[in-house]
Amino acid sequence: MKLRDVIQVTSLSRSTIYRRMADGSFPNAIRIGTNRIAWRQEDLSAWLADCIAPSNVTTGDAPCLRKLRTQVSTGCCASRS
């Protein structure tokens, strides 16, 4: 997934994504070209699953899932290259 897709799915800013990558609390991107990086969808899905605290499951207010429900159901990122 490209950075813009990761931002859209996670609702995190670019700087927050890179800061969390640096401190190990977000999946690292992989290099796909000289000046290109991307994230594996499987890595992001695992991160999203891990970030749901048990207390947030019952309330539905997991911070990393604020936009995910509607975006995944509408396929926001599936058609982008």
C-alpha cells in the first residue's frame, strides 16, 4: 500500500506514521524501488488487529479503526496502484 492509502486507512498523519515506525510501534515499510516504499497490507491488517484493546472492542472506539470500517467496506484502496 502506498503512503496515501496507509494515511487514509489508519487516520494517522505522515509524521506520526514515520515516528511510530522509528519507535517500533508501527509496521516498517518495504523498499519497492530506488525512491519508493510501500507497506504490506498483511502487516497493516495485523497492526490494526493488535491495536484493538479489549475495552475498545465492546465500545467500538478503537483509535486505529476510526475510518477503517467504512473504507474497507467501500474498497477505498483496492483499485489504486
